[in-house]
Amino acid sequence: MEMTAANNGAPANTPTSDTAAIRTDHLVRHYQMGSTLVRAVDDVTLSIVPADFVALLGSSGSGKSTLLNLMAGLDRPSSGAIFAHGRNLAEMSSDELAKHRSHTIGIVFQAFNLLPRMTLEENVELPLRLAEVERSERDSRVREAVERVHLSARLSHRPSELSGGEQQRAALARALVNRPTILLADEPTGNLDSATGDEIMLLLREINETLGMTIVIVTHERPRAERFAHRMIMMGDGKITSDGAPA
Amino acid sequence: MKTRDLMDLAARNLREALLRNFLTTLGIGVGVASLVAMLSLGVGLQNLANDRLAKSGLFDAVIVTPLTNFGGFERPQQPSPGPPPVARPLDEDARHQIEALPNVVEVYPEIRFPTEIRFAGNPYPTIVAGVPPSAREGGSFDDMKGSFFSSPSANEAILQIELARQLSSQPDALLGQEIVLRYAEREPLPADSGGGNPGTGGFSIVPREEKLRIVGIVETEPAAGVGSFGRGRLLIPLQVAETLRAAQTNDLRDLLRDTPAKRTYDNLTVRVKGAPQVKAVEDAVKQMGFGAFSLLDATRNLALVFTVFDLLLGIFGSLALIVASLGIINTLVMAILERRREIGVLKALGAADRDVRRLFFAEAAAMGLLGGLLGVTIGWLIGRAINFGTDVYLTRRQLPSIAVAAVPWWMVAAAIAFSVAVSLAAGIYPASRAARLNPVEALRYE
């Protein structure tokens, strides 16, 4: 099911840009920090097929979050190319990247990043407002997303009134509400206890299986990644050090 | 993002830091209030001047003279494409013809003649002037003692204070008393007694007397209309003055004309509905073959002076608003710092730079709008307070009340629009800065 990716070389069995959900081609992201050049992502070439469940693993500073940000269109590569459903994000304008984030990508953060003064319902509705979805349609879309994460009873609650797990589920509902094709999650279980983290991972698996959504998660929890992901990409110093199915 | 959603989010953000945003809005309000208060004074004073000048009859009047007159009041005649107008006598026919012109309110002659009045057995030489009923609205009689003429045909007189002081050491005691007016009446002669030219007629000068009751004493010298009854010391209703048929200076000229029995006027004052119609009436009168003169040019100069005055007041008033705009910049820049992460989240969820920019502009505009409304209200209240204070001051000095400050609707709309515009201008830098925020860095911000 999953494709392999190789570091610094042509990936084996690489899907074409038309069929891959995400494909990177010699992707580079360097930062200048004072006089030091930080090679956060360094010549990464990989391809992810639709409906795959990929875990990006690595130690802190390995470049996994930077790679995820590049996939999300939140950051731009220094060189190379990154395609989402065949469209090169590196060549997109700022507005086009915003549309990409709005329509193609759903994103979940470690810190949940729910807006504290909004209720759960309003937080989940926010991407619909940004995507200019008609008001008449919003209500049903919000309920559908909230039901999927089993939070229907908490619609009117503010984030501060929700547990960590509930907040992450709310963030997941917010990421799903625009019906994206790719779901990116940056350490989604990092702020949660083990049991709650498993709940979130189960939800992600369910979404992957029922909706056929491509999921890429960044995590440093290898055992959990092995349990849930179809493919594990290890990163170190901005490069892919290994790529393959969990053992 | 749709405008409604944008406004909703902006309102939510403004409510979030309520005290700070309220204080910023209050700052704008004070700025707008200062602007409105300044301008309301300028406009109020302009209205007052315009009103007084309009009432004075200087700016809605056209003075008509026969072309045969010597030069004087008339402006240089513009060369007209048609044949030059034929000079005509300014007589009763001409008066009716001018009265029939559109936008003409009234046409009255200048009747002023030297005379002698008798009071308490003593003679006093003076000059009598006829006053049209419309002069009552002119403001010149606002502060008079006694009252205006009870009717246009009443045998009543208003004395100018200098004359009243001549008649009595206690001028106020003259009210209600009678004086005798001695004057020379122009009496037409039969047609065959014109002195050699059969059929032309003529007139004789006969001394007459008329009793008048003193109804008022006026401090100033009323000057309703250019060259009109100003300079008269004894004012009587114009209609009464006309029926007296008192001999005037132009009577000698009438005597030399072919029809001396037919009376002509030295000049006629034409009152027009308003200043905008003066030019058309002036042109029509000239076309009829008369000289015409108005003070329109003076009105234009006055308007220019007040425009400059308003501009200066507006500049001073705007200073406070400009200071307030720094408050908006400060508030929004602070908001960017506080909401850095939120901006990152919005961008991650699909907000374009444009959406973030519009959101900050909407917040700036909302503060500008609320500040504008608040400022206009405060400015209006300041204007009312100024008017109240002025009223109290004038009343204590037994002077009629006037409105010194005025806040017309256009000023309300302009002040609010200006407030929003200044707020939007103040929002340019913060909005651009927020829109340019790198979402990755913003999301990392704690």
C-alpha cells in the first residue's frame, strides 16, 4: 500500500505527481541563525500515496516538524519541490497556499491551538468561515465533524472547560470540518496521557480507514507509531534515515 | 472571509480586550469631539454672520437705478451680444414690471426727504426715511425700545436715538407721544398749466403737516438695503411715506421730462428670494433697460474668509484626532503581540494574508466608527454648552440670544467618516504587520 522513500536518491516505486497525495523532490529548507546555517530539511525526496497513514519520527531538531510545515504550506522550501495532489506548493502564491491549507489540508497541533474565547462549536466552525462556506451548510458540517470525534455533548463549552483529550478531539474536528484530503498532525498525543493519546490515535486510524484520508503525523513515540501507522519515516539532521512499514 | 464573518470576528476581538479598546475608542472620541466642537464654532459663527447679513438685506437685494443716472453704484456693464438696452424712466410701470419678475419678493423705492418735526412746540430739522415691512425681519429692529409699526399704513414713527435725545433728555418717555411732521408735498398741476408746453402738466410744492405717534426708538442706524432708509433719523412706514407724496431731490429732473406729472424714482430696491437668485434678477433688470447693482461679490468673499477660518479650526481640531490615531496604532500593535499565536492558527486554518489584514482594518474601523459616534455626541454637547453659556451671558446683558455653535448633519457625517478614515490609516501599519506574520513563527510564539 505505502510507497517507499529514499534519502538523497530516487525513491523506489515512486508514484507520479498526479497520483501521489504528497511528493517531495530534493526538498530543502535551510535557516540562517546568526552565522550558522541550519539545514532543517536537507534534500528530502519522498512520496506518499493517498489514504496512507505515515508517521514521521525522529529526535528533537531532526526536521520532522519543518517537513510537516512544508507539506501544510505553512512554510516555503529553500529549494526543491513539494507537490500536493500534483500541485507544486513551492510555486504557489501566498493566496494559493492559504487556499491549499483551507481546502486540502487539515492540521492538528500538539498544543491544540483552540481559540480560548470561542466555544467548541465556534472553534470547529472557524475553518468554514475562512473557506466562505455558506452559513446554511455550516451547522450540519460542524455537527458531522463533532460527532465523528464524539464531542456532540460539549458543543457549547469553551476550551478551558474541556479536558486535554477533549481539546485535541475538538482540534481534530476543526481539522476535519472542511473535508480535507490530507490530515497533518504535529505531535498530536504529545500533551496527553497514554490512554488519551491512544484514543486520539484510534480516532485518526478510524478517520484514515473510513474516510480514506491521507494522514501524516509527527511523533517521537515509536511504539505508538508502530501500532497505528502504515509507514514510518525516520529523520535525522534534516535527512530521511529510514523509511518503511512498521516492524 | 465574508464581510459578516469578518465583522463578527472583529467584534469578538474588540470585546476581548474591552478596557483597552474602550480607552482607545474614547481617545478617538475626544479627538473627534475636539474637531466637532471647533468646526461647530466656525460653522455657527458663519451661520450667524450669514443670517445677520441676509437679514440686513445686503445680499438678497438688487438696487435698480435708471440708466440716465450719473455713474455710481453700477458695476461696469458687461458687453451683451444683443442690442444695447434702451434707457427708460424708473417709474411706477417699471416698478410693476420688476415686481412681476420671477423670484422677486418685493420692490420698494427709496423715500427719504428732509423735513422738520415739531415736538413740544419746538422745531427739529431731520431726515425722514420710509421703512418697508420686510425690514422688521432684518434684525436692525431686534434691540429697539418700543415696537415696530403696528401696520404698514399706521401713522407711526420710530426715532433714531440721536434724534430722540434731541427731543427729550429721557428718550424712553417719548414712546406713545405724538410729533408733527412738516413736509413739502408734491401736488400735480392741471395739464394746461405746465408753463408753456401744452399737455405736459407739472407740479407745485405745498407745505403739509401729519401727526405721527412715536412707537419705537432704535439705537443703531438701520441700514436695510444699500442706499435705502439708512441715514434717516425719523423712520415711518414706507406706505405712509409714499402716500405723503413728499417732494424729493429727483423731482426737479421729473419737471424737465416730457411727462413731469408722472413720478419717477431715484432708485428701487428689489428684494429677491435668496442670494442664489440675485444674479438672474439683476440680469433681467438690466435687460429691461435699467442699471442694477448687488453685493454678491462681497458674499463670495465672505464665504471664502469663512472657508479659510473653518479650515484653520479643522486643522487645530484634527490634532487631537491625530494623537488619538497613535492610540489606535499602539492598541493594534499590542493586539498583534497578544494574538500572535491566534494569527498563526488562523493562517494554518486557511486565512489568507488578506483576511488577517481585513480583520485588523475592521477592528480599526470599528474603533473609528464608535469613537466617531462618541465624539460627535460629545462635540454636540460641547456646542450646546457653549450656546447655553453664551445665552446666559447675553441674557444678563439684555441682548437677544444667538446660537454660536452649530452641528449640522453634514458635519456629523463628515466627522464620523473622517474618524473612520483616520482609524483605517492608523490601522495600515499594524494590519500589514499582522498579515505578513510568518505562520510557523506565530504558532511557535508562547
